[in-house]
Amino acid sequence: MFNYDQRVKFDYYRDGCLWYSTLKGFQFPVPINSLGKDSICLANDKAERFKYWIKKELSKKVVDKK
């Protein structure tokens, strides 16, 4: 279903969230208030670094389908 060896890319900023998407099109938010002051968010990065937010968005999608 989802492989954390994938890459993610930054799409846009909106309402306090950095929105990223995987190269397969799955989009997810990263709230800036959840990042530490020394966090670096790259425009292109490994999906594994975003595992927490990806899982959180995936679980929302599953609940929405029920």
C-alpha cells in the first residue's frame, strides 16, 4: 500500500501547515507548530522522515470512509 522508501515533495503552505505529497500523489499536512525550532523541512525528502504525519493522515482517510 505505502512504502516509506518513497520520496515526498513540498506542495504549498496553508493555514499553519506545510502540505507535502508523495510521488504517487498522496497528500498530507505537517503542522508547523509540531516542528521544533531547529527543524529543517526540505522541498524533496525521504517519506520515512514524515512517517508520523503520513500515518496520521492515512488514519483520517480510513475513518472518513466508514
